[in-house]
Amino acid sequence: MKPKILIIRVAGTNCDSETARALEEAGASVQIVHTKRLIDRLLDLSSFHGLVIPGGFSYGDYVRAGAIWASKLYSKLMDEIVSFADSGKPILGICNGFQVLVEIGLLPGLGEFGLRSISLAPNDSGKFECRWVYLKPNGSNRVFMKYYTPDRIIRMPVAHSEGKFIASNYILKVFEERKLILLRYVMPNGSPAGGVYPFNPNGSYMDIAGICNVDGNVMGLMPHPERATYLWQYPDFTSKIYGELEYAYGDGYWIFKSMCDYIIEEII
Amino acid sequence: MRYEVINIPPEVYIFHISEFSDEELIDLSRSLRLNLNLVELRSIREYFRTKLNRGIFDLELHSFSQLWSEHCRHKVFRGLIVDENGEPIIDDMLKNYIAKATEKCNKPWIVSFLKDNAGIIEFDDTYSIAVKVETHNHPSAIDPFGGAATGVGGVIRDILGVWASPIACIDVLCFGPLDYPMDAIPRGFKHPKYLFRGVVKGIGFYGNNMGIPTVAGAICFDEGYVGNVVVYAGCIGILPTSSYKFSSKPGDKLILMGNSTGRDGIHGASFASSDLKEDSERISRSAVQIPDPVEEEKLRRAIIRIRDEGLASGITDLGGGGLAVAVVEMADRIGGGARVFLDEVHLRESMLPWEIWISESQERMLLMVPSENVDRVLEIAEEEDLKTSVIGELTENPFIDVYYHGTLLCHIETSFLLRPPKARYVAKWYAPKLHEPFFDEPMDYGDLLCKLLSSPNICSREEVIRTYDHEVQGNTVIKPLHGDYGGPSDAVVLKPVSNSWRGVVISVGVKPWYSRIDPYWMAASSIEEALRNNVCVGGRRIAILDNFTWGNPEKPDRLGSLVRAVKACYDFAVGFDVPFISGKDSLYNESPLGPVLETLLITAVGILPDIRRAVTLDFKYAGNPIYLIGLTLPELGGSQYYRLMGYIGSSVPKVDVKSSKRIMELIIEAMDRGYIKACHDISDGGLGVAISEMAISSNFGAEIYLDRVPRVDVNRNDVILFSESNGRFLLEIDKKFEDEFCELVNSYGCNAGRIGFVSKNSRMVIHGLNGNVLIDLEVELLRKCWKGGLKL
């Protein structure tokens, strides 16, 4: 049986089809559904094994990136989403999806839902930033990161205006202790970006690009793994010879693959 | 002026046009801002006097104003052009130059050209590619953010308007110099820096929000754009070829979908067809529309669903002239008429009937739907949170009937609304009096190269391109910024179909500087450059689009230069055997500073059979030989080098079609055989800049010997380094295939020189004609110069 994964969308969501393609490549059966259908109870969230909130500019990102979509989810679907997460099923938020998970409080999920304890603020550069970054993954998360060996440096593109990760020192400490930071921006040689632009493209505290909740089954990240699923998506693939490359897929693919594996091993 | 008012309500004016004198006609056009000329007004008077025998409603007058505008009818391109003695030069440039070139090329893979909302060519057996490029110059001059954003939104709707799903946006922008003195800006006009920031923001805003990658383009800076900013916005889409059809018939319902209609964008089409003046902003602010990309994103979803379910018989976007233009053109297409009830249109605010009829509010589409499918279409719209109105239907009776509150406010034959009297214009081209400058060879070539690399028209566009999402949809294979160093890709490649390796190659050519010397060779160079760029990554089977931005065509010198450029389009499209599939002209780009620098944008769309074979410009391996293909001539007129030295010159680069075409064929064959590791065209800034860009994009350097450059009549280092002769390419050849490559070059009979090799040490070393070292610089320094030239 294939993992059944739901991608939700609203007006302004625009990364749903390439995200579906990447998930299907990783072995999932995917449905893209307007959030309205869930709110109208035309579809049951619990019938799926995984949930992905994709990138885009939901409702034009008015007010704050992801805020309006989040308020709809929080007011109409929060119970279903919380029990989905509590049952151990994976939830992945990419870019705008990460912003939504933060807005509804599912990430970091340390306090009360609906209250934001961390924030994805406007980039330090004051601009939209579309660029490839180097990342150091934290392989200790088995749900999304199991394919990344400890020394691996991976690449994916970011494309956002509001991706600067901000949290209090207390929360950052909890993150570090509990190993909840899953992706960090690094220099091409793997040393910490240390906030240096453009390696850290937005000024995120501690170079944080992606995090998970305490249980490890809810992840949010600013980079776009669906745009680094195939090698031909890489900005310099013409400089390489295929045989020289370690994997047939791009780095982003392995997040989706890990998620599907986890569903097959733990959920189905 | 004789008129009456009826109150239906609101108040509607009826003018007794049959009794109007010529002076009254002109007065009428001026007071209602119709922008109609006396010939056109007389023709309307005649029609109402003889055929209808009644007064004309204000709504009817405004219909003519929009439908007969230059923007909508291309009166200049369609008109008769004569010399100052009244002798005909050319009748109907669109038909006899542009369309004729396409017909001569006679390509079986063209699905639709020069008639629908976009040009369409086959992609493979199943899919087709739709392409359209528009200008939005006048609105961007008034409101750079809104003007540019709605320009993008408009051209995306053109793509939706042929049932295609948008896969990429392109934009070419021209501004005055960013350091232009503030006090030299004419009153009522905006500083280039303000326009630059606003336009870039507007373009990113629309594409990013809608999730369409903005992948290609160009930015030009010149004094000739201070009074007239130029904004070209283009969109490329993909559609199953079988879904491109038009089967509308009388009785089909007209469904208006999308944004509510409001007072924005009234008279946009006629505003775009007049010169910019000091008070343009005050008078025409309402002609600029308001952008809402999220609304258009919803439209895209709905339209693709309606297409896939086969529910509609026809579709068109609402652009210039609003409902009036869309409805009349659709009625004409079925050879019939239409009945429209303006009360049904969903409105944002209370409006007069004629305002509803011509408003250019954004994010609206018009669908023709057979009655039995109307409910399903409305259901899909509802699911996507879109507003819709069934506003009327197509009719067999060939009249456009527009009702408001039960009163008939327009009743005119469809064909008359679309056939303005044939226009006649006078053209005369004056060759400018220019001289080739004489000066000694410069001393410090390293310094010169750095200055050129950081000059506004050559330096990296990274600051701008990073603010555009050029990766969304995940199909951008060759990106505008190549590799870690953000090298300047010659063309971009998209892979639009998941289970196919076939790619679409998009490139542009724009050489406005040569217009100062001769618009004929400017146009030829623009076409050649667009093709060259496309070939650099492996593009073939190329189709092109033309977009003219010119001054007031009613002035003979402006039109004279336009005719020269259009003639060149014919000559070189036929010469290169590349068809025009779409095009657009924006005229009346005039300000108190004079006409815009005459600009022709050529957009080229090619096919790459397997994207895994794409070639990029960055050096790949140290030790590989570097070849320069093509001849270098003393052609520095209008070059970036002369500009830096403060000259224009007269030796404009020409195009030798035969040899250039041969070279392009050679390169494609060498690529397919795997000989070419890197390829870059020689363009602005000549060989010096092109070779630097290849190194800047890589971890390598190069050792170059100028005495080995194939050339004619050139014996100065600066001419070899900076001449902008067309038809030249730089190639990095795989060492192990060098002999085979040379054999191939010989068999094609092309001029080629092995000018040096890729070096490991990341230095750019250039040896002059005497064997002396002219330039020896760290590539990192060149990179810094090139990257630091432009700040947002």
C-alpha cells in the first residue's frame, strides 16, 4: 500500500503540483485538495497518512505570511490537525506551509496552540530572496531526515520574503537541547553560516532553516526540497557528469522519501 | 453641441452627431477624451447619418474610442505609409512584412500566429507552447509598481486566453541612467531610480505571488528612456494541442469571471495611444489598473479545470478596452453579434454604463459557454472562490446590443466597430550625421575591462533577478543566474512536461543603442542576438516575437525609422528562416524630452530535444581549448566601449545572414556530438566582456591570444577586444574531441580561431597583437567589478 498523502491548498498556494510530483516520485499517492473541502467536511483528514502544507502566497500573504490561511485552519480544523499530529502521522510545512505551522502554533508546539512563540520575520535584506543555499541537516530525526548522514552538506533553493527565524533565548536553548533544529544554513565548506549573507539568506537566528516539534513528526522548513528533487533542477548540473554524483536524486528528494518510509514503517 | 440626456437612471447622453460640424466633432472627442481623429469621427458621423439615422449614445462613442485606438487596432502597422511626396512606401506592414515573413518560412509546427491572444507553436506530439509579450510603458511611467504588475498580469491572461497554463514570465526593462541629475527630469516625470525600483517590485510581486517563475529578460539604461520608461512583460504557457479550439456559436452564454469591475483602467487603451505630458499623471491616473495576483491565481485554476473538462467553446482575456473589445472581437470571430446586459456585471463600485463597458479592471476573463455547461462552469468558479456573471450571449444577428436597465445603449454592426477608416501616414528616414571617432589605443586595458564589466549595461543583474522567484514550479533547468557565481546565462531552459526530457529555450535580443545609427541594423542585430542566445544553450527550431517601442508615428521621422526596422524584421526573419508568431507595437512613447530611444525586443523560443544535453557558459575543465567562431570586424558604432569613451560612432554592426546561419548550424551539430563544453555569445562589450563572463561563472581562468582572433581590417587590440560584430561565439571544446571539432568546422567552412585555453589558476591573461601581456587579472577581481555594478 502506498502512503496516502494530502496536500492542502487555498487561493495563492502555488507550489502544490511540484510538491505532489516529488512525493509521487518518493512513492506516495497524493491528493491536492482545497482547504474549503476539509472545512466543509467533504473530506476526512484522518483518512490520510501524511499532510503537506506547500509553499506559495496564501491569500497574497496579506497581514503576515501565512496568517490568513492559519487563522482559517485554526478556527475550523484545529482539532483534526492536532489529533492527526498526536497520532504520530507526519506533517510537513514548506515555506508558506512552515509559516502556517508557526502561525497555528503546531511548531514548535511547546506551548498553547494558536499562540506564536517563534516567528518567521521579514528577511534582513528587506527583499525577496530566490537563491540556492547550503544546509547542514540533523540526521537524528527519523521521520524526515533519516537519509542524511551526519557529515552531509545538502543544497536546496530558498524563495521568500519572510523567512528570518526568530525565537527567545529560552526557546532556542530548548531547540538545541532537544535537537529540534533540523536544518541550518552553512557555508559551502560546511562551517556555520554565522548569519553571514547570502549564505544565511534571511538573517535567521542560529542559521535556522528548518525545525520540528518535540515528537519529531511535524516539520517546517523555508527551503524548497521539491525544487531540489532531481539533479537537473540544480543550478550547475551542466558542470557535472552524472557518474560523479553520489545520488541519482537531488538532496530534497530524500526528505520526501524519508517521510514515505516512515509512513510505511510506522503508520500503515 | 446638440445632445439630450435621458435618465434611466443614471444619466445617459445622446449626441446628435449627424448634425455636428467638423469643429464640433473635434470638440466632442476632446471633451469626452475619446482620442479619435477627424477622419475617424467623420466616418462615425457618416455611419450614423446614413445607416442608423439617430443620435449616438455616449457608450457607443466610448466603444469607438477603445476599439479604434492604436492600442487595439494597430492602425499604423495596418495603415498605408507614404513618403513626403505621397508615393506609397508600404501598405499594411503587419501583413506585408511581419505576416509575410512567417508565411514565407512556412513552418508546419506553427499552430497559431499573429491572430489569437498569443502565438502558439508545437512542443511535441501532445503539447504546444503559447507565447506573448506586451508593453506596459505608459502605465509604468505614471505608477511603476502598479503599471509593471498589471503588465505582467495582463500578459499572463493572454496566455490563459488561449487555454494555456503559464509556465514562465520574462521581462525586459529600459530606464534612464540611475544617476541622472534630478533637476534635469522634466516636470511631472519621475526619476529613473524610482521607476526602476517600482517596476522591479511590481514584476516580482505579480509573478512570485502567482507562482510563475520570472526567468529571462534584460535591463537597459540610456538617456533615451528618461522621459519614457519601457516595460516589456512576456509569458510562456503550455497546453495540450487538442484543447486549442474555438467552437463558439450563437446562443452561447457570455460569462465574465474574476475580479469585480471598477473604475480603474478607464481609457487605458486610448491613454496608451497618446504622448506622455506634464499633466499625464493628473489626467490619466485612473487609466492605470490595480493588480491582484491572487485573484488571477484562482482564475488560472478555474480556467485550466474548465479547459480540461471541455466546458467552454471560447475564451478571451479582458485587456485594453475592457468588455467592449473582448465582446466585439468574440462576436466578430463567429461572424455574428452579441447581446450584453450591463446590469449583470459584478461591480466594485457604482458606475455609469459606459464605464462598465470599457473599464480595464484586472483579473477578468470572458468565457463563451454553451447553455448546458453554464451550471458546471459556475460551480467550478464557486469552488475556486471566484465571482462570475452571465452577462449575455452571442447572437446570429451581426449587431452589438448593449442594455442597461432595460434600455438599449448600443446597437451597431459588429463589423463597423472593428473597421476604422484606413489610416495614411507619412514616413521619412533621415540618416544621422555621425562620424567614427579617432583616438589612440588605451594604455591600461585591465582598468578598461573592469570599468566595462561594472558599467550599467553590462554588469550582473543578480540584485534584480534574486527578487524574482525563478524556480517556482520546479522546472527551471538553465536558470538566469548560472551556478554558484550567478553567471549570466545566454538563455533559459524549462522542462515543462514531467515525463519528457524535451525543453523550451527562451532568449531575448535587444540592441536599442544601434538605433541612433541605423534602426535597420538595430533590428537585424536584435534578431541575430536573440537567435545566438538561444543557440548558445542548444536551442533550435526557433520562433520569434517582435515588440516595438517607438515615438509618435504621426511624425514622419519617427515613422521613417520604424519602417526601416520593420523592413529589417522581414529581411532577417526570412533570411534566418525563423517565423514571427506574435508581436505588438507600443507607439506614442514621447515626452517633453523627445521620443523614446527606438527599441525592438526580439523574443526567441526554441526547442532543446534533451535538456540533459544543455550547454552553459561557464568554463568546465582546465586545459580545454577556447575557440572563437565568426569574424571580428571594425564595428564599434553604438558599442559599450564607445559609450564608455563618450562616443557613438557610425560603424554599426551588420549581420551576414549566410555566415551567421551556418555558424549556428555548426554549433548545434557540435553540441549534439558532445564537443562543446561551454558556449557564450559575444555581445555587449565584445570579446573582452564575453570571455570574462565565462571565467566569472566558473572556478577557472583563461589564457587568450588576440593575434589568433579571426578578423578583417582590424589591427588594434581595443577593436578586437570590444568590437560588437554579430555572429560570433566563444566555445570551450572538449580536448579529446578537438580534432573532430576542427574537421566539422572545416566542413561547414566557418571562420574559427583557437584563441587560447581554459587555465587552472583563475587568472584572466590576455596577450595583445605584439605578444605583450595586455591584461593579467585575478578572475575574482573581474567578478567583483561585474557583480558590484547594479544596486536595487
